[in-house]
Amino acid sequence: MIYPPVSMPCRDVKQLHPTLQCAHAEIVRRGNALGHLIGVNQTYRSIAYQNELYAQGRTTPGPIVTYATGGNSAHNYRLAFDVHRLDPRPAWYTSAMNSITPWVFYNGDKWFDKVAAIWVAMGGKWGGSNDGPHMEFTNNQTISWYKAGNEMPENTLMKWEMLKPLYPEENEMRYKLLTDIPNDWDIYGSPRSVIKILMDAGIIKGNSDGTLDLSHDMLRMIIINYRGGCYDKQLIAAGFAPAVK
Ligand SMILES: [Zn+2]
């Protein structure tokens, strides 16, 4: 992988290892779904920049922002990114908090812990309460292993990628033929006989090759509609008994 030229500090996701690029997109997607709007604050750090950061709060002015010297952070190997919050600051924050804690790093509501839980479930490692924004994935290798010149293969998969099916439908139950449809579901009777009636009445036609290929959810929907009398008009017109007497 050839990375484009970069200046420090850097928040460009494209400077991350490919595995981390995918994972970043995924944690943003999962965060959004849960109402956590995730921004990225830093991605790759050169060793020189890491040393500069390490000096901050020690030999140069400013607060301490890192515990790692150059070469000793996952950021130096494109295997970590720092997140911040993008959600709008509520009114109470300005009145109750001082300006030293910027909202983007505010964790009074455990926002970083919640985002970290997503990351850990995906197979990543969190910086912990001392380094809340820090999300890394080193594929169970130590930083010294990377420092020695080893690299994580570009096709490395994280846990979340190994768990997800190749296609979303792959894990879903599908009924290709009428005979694939269960005959005894519950006390209400046989979904297969309902589909058979609807086919005989010409309401369900299936594919030209005679297959139905219904997903489980589609089948449930049809049964629910049938029992609710949705097809009764057509059933009566075709000379069949209505579902709702
Ligand atoms: Zn970090």
C-alpha cells in the first residue's frame, strides 16, 4: 500500500492501514445507528510528530496528550485512530462545564465508553478511561513487533468482518418451492396450505420457472395479510372461501 503524502497532525482516514479504514467506516455506521455521531481527530502519526506530541507538557508548553514516544504508538503504524463526538452540545454543558474540557472530548455521560464498547465488539482495543478517544487494532501483535519492522498484512480481517455473512441474505431462511414451506407453524394451521390456496386462486403466481423463493419475512407477511382478510375479495371472486368469515 502506498499512502499519499501527509502533513502532521493528520486526521485523514486514508492514511490508516486498509483494515482500519474499513473498521473506521463500520464504527461510524454502527455509532450512527445508536445515535453516537463519531468524528475522527487523529489517524496516522509520523515518528517525528509522535516525539513532538510526547514533548508537549514535558519539555514544551501544553497539557500531556500522549504516553508514547516516537515508534511506540499504534498511530505510528497506521493502526489507531482517535475519535471525538460530533453530536450537538446541549445547553446545560456550557453553563455547567468549564472551557477546559471541550465538548468533543466530554465524557461525563460515558460517550467514549459507549463508542469503545462498539469498537471492542468489533474486535478492536480501546485506550481505556485514560485515553478515551483511542481506538486501535494491532491483530494481537505488540507495538515492539511492528517497531521491529513487521507489518500487518493488508488483507487482515477484524472479528466483525469474519462474523458477517458474505451477502446479507445468506443467513436468511428462504423457501424456494411450495413444499419447502412449513406445514405446521402454530395453532392457526399450515402456512403451506395458505400459500397453496393463494396460488390456486391465482393471487400468488411465483416465478416463471415455478419457484416461489419467499424469504421467511415475506411468508410471514403473506400469512398475516391472509388472516387479516386482505385477500378475501380476490378469494371470493375466484370462488374460494374467504379467510375472515
Ligand atoms: Zn490514539
